Amino acid sequence: MKYTQEHEWLRVEGDLVVVGITAYAAEQLGDVVFVELPEIETQVAQGDEVVVIESVKAASDILAPVEGEIVEVNAKLSDTPGLVNEDPLGDGWMFKMKVDDLAALDEFMDEDEYNDMIA
Amino acid sequence: MADLKRLGLHDLHLALGGKMVPFAGYDMPVQYPLGVLKEHLHTRTAAGLFDVSHMGQVIVAPKDGRIETAALALERLIPVDVLGLAPGRQRYGFFTDAAGGILDDLMVTNRGDHLYVVVNAACKEADLAHMQAGLPDCDVGMVGGRALLALQGPEAAAVLSRLIPDTGDFAFMDHGIRPWQGVDLWISRSGYTGEDGYEISVPDLAARAFAERLLADPAVQPIGLGARDSLRLEAGLCLYGHDIDTTTSPVEGALTWAMQKARRTGGARAGGFPGADRILRELAEGAARSRVGLRPEGRAPMREGTLLYAAPEGGDPVGRITSGGFGPSLDAPIAMGYLPSPLCVRGTTVYGDVRGKRLPATVTALPFRPATYKR
């Protein structure tokens, strides 16, 4: 698992990268009431806003961590956005990307580095 | 943030795990460990305790000792029937300016020989100066050394009655002074959530003990500003500086209910408040725009500032959302905003621009959720 400065986690599944937000981020956001997911087969550049997460009080963007194509989204979040709070690292995942070069993930933090950042 | 003022109960908020944020110049709890959603729902099903000590508590005492003097004086600044307010009764109102805009909203109570006025934190210094300048026949002073707590929700009356037995007999907007452990509590049956409940002014020296006594009741949870905002939005209540301000008249703000007959054209004391020309005209003829409730379709909230359009494509914006978010009790997004009067018809569909997409929203009656006041 890799972590970004923006509190996303990235997990490699075969040639895909699964993206979600960390437990720390979910707690900071508070109760998530709406998740706007990207359309599949969308090409995104690193830093593109791909997901909008709305808590009771505010909206936050989730950025594409690397360049690639959105190939799957977690449709469950449309009806049960609270999964982001209940299980941020599991059922609360956001989208899967097809990434040309998985080596692009090397730049991100490992778990220890991320934990140091939020400490 | 060195300038942030601290509430008298600051240490209690920290002890309760409150997440503190700046609000109106104060370091205030936005939520506690329960979180905004559960705090909101808890207030709707049991009871929530809010610290609103940042608000201004003001005493208006007539120099001649006659309450009528204070009532008539305050009527020079607000389009509300204060003279007709009975002792021990409270009423909603607002200061207007010469252009008919709203300077602040308030609660005014007749306490027999003086008036007790509660105003918003962000406006309280300006309100005090405004009253001191406008009410030369009264002594106007900010109350110091008292916290203000709100206990709200269906269990509020049972909880408070266990400490002060006769408060269960108060009706909505009744006010009374009751002793508790050697101090005087100023108690109103009112609030800002749409729930039955109380607002209680308590001397600082007893505030922590009183708050902890209430929190010791299993029905009571501490509630932060986050849930306070979602609760008042569901109740269709205005937040000053957002839903109403100097650019909105009381008629545009859909606050005509707060302007009693005595102050309207043909009434015993018609006019005589700042902006009366415009406000009386709008009361008679209606305003060009009005504050309405909006229910966005789907689950995407429409936040404050969202531009509203009459059609799904083309045209200029016709209005703007002034408060918007998610209503936990409705499990749906809700909003309030201003629209031209022809569109202010229940069931009308308008379109809010959410991140570049126009999404439909339906004009809806306020409040979104019926109030449960004890009339």
C-alpha cells in the first residue's frame, strides 16, 4: 500500500491501482453524505479532480494520484456514502485506475512514512 | 489565531473532546467525538447541549423605570410589536437599516422592568453601539460574566425539570428567572433547532457545574456548531450574514410573520422604524424576490453560493443559495436561497450549478421538518 500527501491510499491489484482515502482523512472529513464518482473510461492526468466527497458540512476533492484511465468506480458509495467512514481502507474504496507505468507509484509514501506525516 | 476569544467553558469543551474552530472571533467546538451526523440525530431524538455563550446578552433598562419607555424605544429600531409583549414573554425580531436591510436578528424578552435582548456574536458590538445611540431614554449594557447554554430536543423538558421542577410548565417563548444552587438562571423556552427546548443564561461561576449536571443525564450529549447549523437549516431558520443581511429586507427574507399588525400600515404604531417606507411597501405589495426552501434532487448538496437558474441550459442566474447542505433527519440535501417571486411557488423546478453541472432542485415549503415547539 502507498499513500499520497492528499491522504489517499493506493493498492496495486494486478495491473490496476485501487484508490481510496485513509482512515485519518475520513475522520477529518466527518460523516460523508455524498460521493460524486468519475465516469469510467475517463483519461485523467495526475492532479485532476476525479471525486468529490461531501460531508455534512463541506465538500472536498480527491485528486488523481497518477496519470491513467478510470476503469471502475465503487458504485456502492452512491447509495451508502457512509462506507467511506465505516471502512475507508476496504468497502469505502473509490475507483480503480489502469496505469501505464506502475513505477510511477514509487514516489509515494509507505505506511510508516505516512504515519509520520500525520503524527 | 492569537486573537481568538475563549468561551468560559473552553476547558470543558476540550475535556469533552471538542474539535475547536474559529467562529465569530471565538474558539468554538464544531463537533465532539460523536460527530456532526450523530449529534444532529441525537438532538432530534433525545437532547443536545449547546454552548452559545459567544452571543451577546444585552439589558435595555428604561431611565424612567417604565417598561413602556423601553418597549417604545426599541420599536424605533425594530419593526416588531415590543409594547404588546407581555412580561415573561420573548419574541423574535431584527434591527433594520434606513434602506430596509437587516442589521442583525435578535430575541427580545420583557422582564417586567427592563428588556433582555440576545443578539448574534459577530454583530454584538455594533448592535450595542446601535442601541446605545438609538435609545437615549434607556441604559443599554452588555451582560458580562454569564454563559448562555441551549438544551434542545424532545427530552429537554424532562431533563431540565429534574433540576428545576416548574420549567416543564413554560410554554414556547416563555421566560423566567429561577434559582439553582445559589445563582439565578435566566431560562427561555426557545432555541435554534426546531425542537422543543430551552436557552439558559447562567453566571460564569456556576456554568461548568450546571453544564456538567445536564451532561450527566444519559439523555444529553454535547453538540457542536456543525450540527447546530444542520439543525437550524432543517428548521428553516435564518443564519445572519448568510440568509439575511443588509442586502435583504425582512419581506424578501420571508420574515413577515415576525412583524406584527401594530407596526404595519393601519396598525396602532405603524412604521417608525428604519427602512419603514420600503418594508411597509413590500408588506403591502410583496417583494421582487423571496427566500425559499429548496430540495435538490439526488444526494448532491448545493452549498452556499450555488447559482440558481430557471432553465437547465442558457440564461443568466436568477438567484443564489444562501445556506445549503445535508439534512441528516431528512437523509437528503436541503438548501435555502433567494429567487424572483414568480419562481417562489412550491413545486417549481430550478437548477443549481454544482461544479459546472446544472442539477434540478424543487422549491419547497419551510421548514423542511415541522417544528416541535411546546405551544
